[in-house]
Amino acid sequence: MKNRPGATLRHRGFTLLEVMVALTITSLVLGALFSLAAGSKQLAVRTQSTLQDTMAARAQINFSLLDNEYRELEPIIGNIRFQTESGDILPDVLRRTAPMNDLLQTFQIVDEDTDEVINGVRWIRLELPQ
């Protein structure tokens, strides 16, 4: 609005169109912020779930490394999701100078939920040397 000489400005304020544009911009910004916060929360939940699965698998690997058929270990974690299966004993070294009680054995850890397999090798102790 232009001021005409001699005219007084009686109405000061925003027009309806300006108010609607301001509310639209505000609602777009708030909607973007809320969707960002919701996405961040979903990512945190997925990350926590993945971390718990990884920790359970690592605990099973550690237990499998300590456990063998010749040593009795009581399982601390009652986890039925992961199953450890013993494999073959690896062939002996060709140049062995003395009988050995410790040999290498393969093992597999199978995830019952996803059917993923973790392969590993562990030392086992025999009662009698070979």
C-alpha cells in the first residue's frame, strides 16, 4: 500500500493470503522435522536389534571356541537360536616331533532364524595324545 499525501493509514496487519502462506510454510517445516525424528527412531530400533543379534552370535562363537567333546562346559546363555555343530578334525602337520594332545577341529554355528552359517576352527584337547 502506498501512502497518499494527506491520507492516513488505518489498517495495519497481514492479509489473509500472507497468513495462509506463512501457515503452509510452517506446516511443511514441522512435517519434515517430525518425519526426520520418526526415521531416526526407526534407525535406532533397527540398530539396537542388529547389535543384540551380533552380541548373541559372538557369545555363541566364544562358547564354541571353549567347548569341545572332551571338556564339559555348562552353557551360561540359554540361547536356542544358535546351534553349534562340530566338524572334522584337521589333518596333522607333516613334521611333528612329538605326540600332541591339542588338535584343530572345524565347527559351524547355524542361526535357526535366518539359516546363516558361521564357520570356524577351534583347538580341542584330547585325553590321549595322537
